[in-house]
Amino acid sequence: MKKLLVIDDEASTRDLLKLSLEMEGYTVFVAEDGPKGLEIFARENPSVVLTDIKMPGMDGIEVLRRIKEQSPDAEVIVITGHGEMTLAIEALKLEASDFISKPVSDESLNIALRRAEEKIWLRNRLREYTEDLERLVKETSEELVKRHELEHNLIQSSMDGIIANDRQGNIIIFNEGAERIHGYTQEEAVSKIHVTQLYPEGQARQIKKMIYGNEYGGPGRLINYSVEVLTNTGKLVPILLSATIIDDKGEEVATVGHFKDMREVKRLEEELVTSERMVAVGQTTAGIAHGVKNILHGMKLGAFMIDTGFDKEKPESIRKGWDLVRKNINRISKMTKEMLSLASTTPPAFEVCSLNEIVEEVCELMAEEANRRGIRLVLELDPSLTQVTVDPDGIHTCLLNLVTNAIEAFPEDASGGQVTVSSRDEGGAGVHLQVRDTGQGMSEEIRERVLENLFTTKGARGTGLGLAITQKIVHEHGGTIQVESEPKKGSCFTIILPE
């Protein structure tokens, strides 16, 4: 009975896959994390492993890498979740057999298992052929011909393209998988096509150089190189190429390439991107609607107070109502500007300037608000920080958002507290701009979501766009933003800009 290992941190997924696979005749082992899975793999040596790609601690990529180190012939199928296509592509480059998406359907699971079993069968046949080759040479020429026919059939039946060419670039092997990718028949390829015609202009020469290099497994080998090849109609097809040079007594005689068609993977990737965009649009629309609804509610309340003031001749009610209307007009104006800023595709206006001066300008601007709340605003500037090339308005916006949030992290009735704004030149680690407060802090759940679009902890007072804009600007500078926080101990936001 065939052995199969399932590694997933979700008990429901493990149980469902175990039940389904046992009904198909597999002996199924399960593990709740990577280390436990590797322990079972070493003990039971299953031929196929299904592993979740995103797990706490050791993720599926590391599990795949270690399994391939222990047993290169093991077939590993990765299970991906929403928005994990980049990891799935990385897994394929590490020679994962296939990937399937959550929720796992019986159809996709069966297809992936069938492909893995076909690879195992083909590899076993090829290994048997290789082990027997020396003995077969001693047998009759008739038997030798039969064995060579077996080799030919194995090459032709491969699901992926296999192409071999001599030193002059003439094609000598062109299997059915290659026919499906390029559109040429075997007869056309062998008799009429030069190997360089299978690639965009200049690409074949570049690949040849890479085979001799060390970057992708060489010299003499090329492993899982992402490239596009040409069909007989001139269309481009994405593939993963593995190639090796064949030599005879130290002299190069041919090059063999293994072409993995990536069109279906690319199609699924595009579908996931489209799906993620639609989800983002839906979430953004819902968030905007919620924000506008709160603003409209405030404006309606203000209008009601104004009407009441006119009807009952109460100037105080009119004044309070108008203050409320004006405040919500300012809120919707701010929200509109932030939305336009977030959606803007205008590139940053980079120029050489002093980051310390920008920090000082922001702190000077916020000093009055900090004093009003009884909060101490502290500057810790690195005097060695030289001038850098940034968009000064963009960095000013980022720091202003962070300092404003830090001040608002303290309750209105709080007394005391400190916000520290600092700059540091970390050399090769880039330039760090940091805003640290001693406010209420955040739970781990909130900290993980705080950079999401439209997520706010300020209730009706916030739009949830400020940090999203900050993150967008930082990314446009090629930088990153890090968040540290602990409840009741404050938060720390660090902008890291490349030098």
C-alpha cells in the first residue's frame, strides 16, 4: 500500500485529507508541524508528501528543502492559501511536484497525486534502465535495441518537454512534450529547426553562458531557470528550464534541456491576483462607506441642532450644531485627500535634503498639540546623518502621520507621557526614522492589522488611511516600515530607508 504524509497545522485539513486519501487506498501519516513531519518522513519514508506552505515556525518551503536534502526522489505537493502564489512559485523552483490551493478539492488533489505518481513511475523506470545499461551492453544487439526503444518511449511519454541538440545547435531529440509547448512536430524540429529558433533573439546564447556558470547549479548544469520560449506562431510561453551538458571523454557532444510548461501556473497566478484585487476593492469600498456613513451621521446631527436652534431661537444650539457640521466637513475633506494620495500614481519628487530638518519641522508643527495634551515631545537626532535623496514632502507626510498617531495613542484625559522621534544612520542597514510612544500600546492582533487599508483604532475619529499612505510612500522609496508594540507599554514605528 502506498505511503503518504500530510503536514498541516490545521486539524480539520489534516483529518479531511487523511479520510479522503485512506478511501483511495493510501496509508496516511499526519503531522501538525514541520519538525514532526520531518521526523515521520525519516521513519516511514513515504513517497509523496503534502505540506501546507504557511505554518508557524518551520514553513512549508523549509520542509520541502529538508525533504529534498534527505530524499531527492520524494515528491512534495505544497498546499497554498489565498495570496500565497509567490511562495508556490518558489516551491516549484525547489522542485516541488505540484501545488494545490485551499480549500482542497478532490479533483485538484487527484490531479496532483496522479502527476506525482507518474513522475515516480517514470523515475523508477529510468533508474532501472540506468542500472541495467552496463549489463545490457554485454547482451545481444537485438536486446540492446529493445532497451534503447524503452528509453526512447520513456522520453517521448514525459509530460514535460525534452529537447537535445548537438554542439552546432542541431536538434536531435524533440519529444511530445516539446511538441505541445512549441507547436512544431518532431520531424519539423529535427530536420528544419535550429535550437536558437526556439527562443527570443539572443536568449539561447545567454542560456548557454549560464549553463557554464555557477548561478543556477553549474558549471555544466542549469536548474529551474525561469525563461520564455517561442512557439511556431511566434507566441511566448513561460517555462522552467533545466539543462545539462553531455560530454564524451571530456569533450562536449550535446546539450539536453528539460522544459516545464508554466502557462497553467501563470494563469492561476493571474486569477489569484485578480481575485485579491476584487477582495481589496470590496474591503476598501466597505471601509469607505462605513467612514462616510459616520460622517453623514455627524452632519445630520449638526443640521438637526441648527434647525432646532432656529425653531426655538436658541443661538447656543445653532453654534454647537454648526461646529459639528464644520468638524465633519473637515473630516470628509481629509478623507478625500487621503484617498487621492493613496490612489496617486505620481512618482515621488526626489531631491537631496536633510532628514533631520524634516524631523525638526514635523516636531515643531506638533509641539502645540503635544503640550495641550501634557505630552513630552523628545527629539533624538543623529548629528552624523548626512544629506540623503528622498521626496521631502512624502517623508514629511509619513512622519506627521506617525507623530499624530503617537500623540493620539494617549487618552484625552491622560496626564504625562512621552513621544520620542529619532533619526539614526545604521550604515549598511540604511537610515532609520523612529517614532516611539509610551501610550496604550496594541495587542498582537491589532499590531498585525494596523498597516491594512482602512483599519483604524480611533473609531469614528479615524479614516484608517494614514498608515496605509505612510506605507505606500515608504515602499516608493524602496524602504520598509516595522511595528513593535505591547499593551500598556507603548508602540514603536520604524521607517527604514536605503542609503
